[in-house]
Amino acid sequence: MSAPKRILVIYDMNSSSLKVFCQIHKLIKGMVRLGHDTLVFNYAGTLQQLSPFKSKSLSERLYKRRVDEMLAAQAADYEPDIVLVTFARVLDADSLRAVRHAVPNAVFLGFDDDPWPKLQRNRIETARALDIVAATNDGPWLGDYRDAGVPLCAFLPNACDPSVEYRYDVSDEWKSDMLWIGKLSHSADASETFREELVHRLTLRDKISFHGCCGKPTIGGMRFLYAVSGARIGVSINAYEPSVQFAHSDRLVRFLAGGTMVLCRRFAGADLLFKEGEHIRYFDQIDEFFELADWYLAHEQERKKIAGAGMEIAHT
């Protein structure tokens, strides 16, 4: 085993109860379990502490430089082997240059789990100051980083935390035939209507649980896991075209890990992540989805077999 590393994590810690099991939280837990030491610098939180103003733009204009100085000083004291950057909202290339000046021997690794990186504020420009970018997709989006000159770009699947993400015994209030969690569309691509059309047909059925759409509030934390545990089938559809290589949401992994059978709209490279007919069932058309759903709801043993295999591969 290699020597333990010191890892400085820079990100905007979110106090929302919906984000308690976010990807970066899982990554930090995984690093600690592997024997590494981690130190988290809450970029947005530090900015809020320094600034007496409620205005984000005014706070940034007057106090960002001071936050960068504090970040660089903390890095100098900690002497990290790795600086893990999660693209905090205000953090930019100047911030990273200040940190690199303080710890020139550290490896700077960026983690991106957002679609459309070019639409994210300062994302590409900030990435140019990194050594590596890992993203939960490949194809044109990771290609944006390659085109920007990032030395190394890599695909990294969404993480699962089997210590909490597994099938729970739940009360009847959480039980459903099928489960949908999420919005019907993404603001960056209003042309993608597949999700909206499929969910509309789901609303015409009984025993379907909706969260985050159709007038139902979104869900997070343990309640998310309870909803997954109580569902016989979880429905996963990306909010963007399925042609982006390996692009998948953390929702897909959480559905698999929670022990529900997943029906997922096929995306490029999907079979290389989870095997069709063994861990998951893929579909391309809406009518195909309902044919599969009806068949597996009528064949419980086959449904449980795929659900169990999906949970096992997610936990591996």
C-alpha cells in the first residue's frame, strides 16, 4: 500500500438537508477509509464569514482576495500532496495560482459532476490551472477540458457509499410500484422533452411515487433512500441527450445501491458500466419502457434478481 496522502479539499459546503449524501461527501469518506488525511476548506462559507454584506457580488468584489490568501496560507501550513478542487462558485484560476505558489509540489485534481461545463461560471478557465480533471462523463464535455489544455482528463463514475446506501425495511408510506425523483427538464436544454413525456404517462397510473415534479417537493437525505427502498422499479432518465459518453447521474447509482430494479434510458457507453439484463434494464423508447415495466411488475422473481445484482455491483 502506498504511503498515506494529505488531501486538501476545496469546495462550497452545502447545509441543505437534501445534500447530506452528495458526491464530494462520499469521496472524502472514501479517502479517509483508505487511510488518507483530509482537510476541507469551505470557500463560500469563508467568504460569508468575512463579509458583512448579504450581496454575493459585493462580497466577492471586496473579500475574495482575502479568502484566496487564507486558502493559500492554510495550504502552506498543511502541505498537501493533493489539492482536490470541486469548482466552488467564486473560486477561479487566480485562486488556484495562489495555492500552487504556496504548495508547488502538490498535484491539483479537479472533480466535475455537472453537465455542460462551458455553461458553468469560470469552469473551463479555472480548469486550465489544474493538472487533472475527473468528470462523471466523457465525450464532448470532458473534451471541453482537453481542448482547454488540461494535461490529463479522466472519466470517474459516480460513487456509492454502501455504509448508508442500501435497501432499508420501510413502512407502507414509502412503497410504490415505480419511483421518479427529479425535475422534468434542465434549464440548459429545453429541447429535451423525453422525461416530460414519459412522466406524464406515469401520472396516469396508480402506485407511482413522484418527488421533485408534478407538484411534489424534492427529496433528500434518508428520505431519498427510504423512497428507493420502497420502490419496486426506479426510473432513471438523464436530462440531456443520451449521446454523451458515460454521462450518468448520481441518482442512477443511488437507485441501484438502494436495491430497486432500475429501468434506465440507454446512454452512450451504458453497457460498459452496468450490464443490460443482469444489473439493469435499458430502454430507448417510451413504449419500450412501459412494456418492460409491466413485464417486471408481473414477474417478481425476475425483478428481484436484477435488483439484487444491481445493488451488488453498485456496492462493489
